[in-house]
Amino acid sequence: MARRAPQRAEVVSTERITPQMIRVVLSGPGGAPLAVDPAGNTDAYVKVILPRPGSGVVEPFDVEEVKARIPAEDWPVMRTYTIRWFDAETGQAALDFVVHGGEGIAGPWAERVQPGDQVQLAGPGGAYAPDPEADWHLLVGDESALPAIATALEAMPEGAKVHAFIEVADPAEEQTLLTSAHAQVRWIHRSEATGGPGEDLVRAVTDLEFPPGRVHAFVHGDAMTVKELRSWLRFTKGVPKEDLSISGYWRRGNNDEQWRAAKKKWNAEVEAEELARAAS
Ligand SMILES: Cc1cc2nc3c(=O)[nH]c(=O)nc-3n(C[C@H](O)[C@H](O)[C@H](O)COP(=O)(O)OP(=O)(O)OC[C@H]3O[C@@H](n4cnc5c(N)ncnc54)[C@H](O)[C@@H]3O)c2cc1C
């Protein structure tokens, strides 16, 4: 299948919604609509194409022309961001960026962009929406998965039963979440004192007394945490793979290129471990 060319976008506005989360609202060039309809997926995402700092590449650029001209280590990078909302009337979309210190390319980009700045997007992709047939829903993640969790909560119908566990740095990172569902949301504050990132989140989730019936689970965020929860959900709780949307959105100590390069092998190792466990 032919690869769709990236689409051009323009920054409409930016807003610091919490100390470490910046919302960037995008339109097409000159306010035209973007073609990023999430098609019902609450985890819909785009790949944001960003120049590497110091590479001399600036918008507007043509990705293929740049790749033909400069060494690979200077090529623009792609970073994946959830579509927090898409307004079908205006064709505008919002992406929420975690700013994790001064590190990385996308976080600092979100901090410095201004209305009118240009950027290119690939996608959208997406694969999860809460299953209306499920008896209850489990939503788990860190800040990187918070946009998808918030979007899923908004899409849940009245009466849906939801347990959500969200790990953030501290109380200032909590957001107001809107939902018609019967949702119990637990905010977990990251703490080195109790074992470091992910530890309290895993503890809180594994302490949950599972409600009866079939669960549909969405678990994303730091790969190490996700791996632990995947194993627990599959083997301790017997949740079938088909009822799990689960993956590492990023991995501590890896930038996105490193994580994407390692992800296939990592996933194969997790699968192999699970098969061995299932056979024993
Ligand atoms: C389908 C999908 C949807 C995603 N949606 C979102 C989203 O809506 N919002 C969002 O913020 N992220 C989201 N992510 C995660 C995001 O793509 C990664 O966090 C990405 O690595 C950030 O790029 P960067 O250039 O800021 O940092 P990188 O250059 O990739 O990494 C630099 C350093 O920062 C660390 N790092 C990366 N991400 C984080 C983090 N979240 N917290 C702490 N340290 C980090 C890395 O381990 C590395 O050490 C999503 C990922 C996927 C696969």
C-alpha cells in the first residue's frame, strides 16, 4: 500500500494545562481542517515530525528532500502523540505533551512553539475504544497515557463501570476528568520513597478486587510497568489477550528511536515468556 504523505499542520494555540503537560491545538495550514478523524478510536494518535535541534532543518521542509540531502543522524524524528480531541466542525485537534525535564525533542518543542508555527503529521492510527459489551473497564497508565485515558472516560456511556489508575508526578499533575460512566479514578503520585516509578501504580492495580464479569483493559505508559501488569493480567487474572490493549508507549532511559528499535525484540521476549509460562 502506498504510504500517505505527511500532512501539514499549523499551531493554533498552546496551553500549559498542568506544570508538566502542554496542550498544542493544531489546524491545517491557514486554519484549514486537519484530516485526523480518530474514527471512533479513543487511543487515536498521530506521528509528529520534528527537526532535530542543531540539524539546520526548519519548517517548511520536505521530508524526502531532506533525507536525500543530509546525513541520517540529522534527519527529522517522529514522535507519537494521542489525539486528545478532534473537532470535526473546525478540523482542529489537540495533542497533550508531557514535558519531562529538558530532555527529548517533542517535549521541548511543545514548550517553545507559538501560534502560526508549522509542523507535519503522519497518521492517524489507533486501535482501542471501550467495548460496550464488557462488564467493566480497567484503564491504567502514566502521564503519557493520560490523554488516551481521559478520552476513553469521556466516551464511556452512562452506567459503564470503570476503574482507572493514573500515575503522575504529584497532585499538581492531576486533571479534571469528565465522564458519564460510573468511574472510580485513583491518582497515584510517583514516589522514589516507595520504590520509584511504576511501583505504586502496579501495587494499586494489583490490589484491586476485580469486579465480576468480563473486563476490557487499556494499559499503557512506561514499558517496564506495562510489562509487569501485562503478566499479572494475563496469568494471575486470566484476562485473554483479545481483551487487553497493552503496550509500552516509551521506555525509561531510551529515547523514542532506541525504544522503537528495541520494541520488536522486547515484545517477542514477552510473548516467549508468556508462552513458556502458559506451557508450564
Ligand atoms: C501510541 C502512543 C501514544 C502516545 N501518546 C502520548 C501523549 O499523548 N502524550 C505524551 O506526552 N506522550 C505520548 N506518547 C509517548 C511519547 O511518544 C514518548 O514519551 C516520546 O518518547 C517523547 O518524545 P521526546 O522527544 O519528548 O523524548 P525522547 O527523545 O523520546 O526521550 C528523551 C528521554 O526522555 C525520556 N522520556 C520519554 N518520554 C517520557 C515521559 N513521558 N516521561 C518521562 N521521561 C520520558 C526517555 O526515556 C529518554 O531518556 C505516546 C506513545 C505512543 C506509542
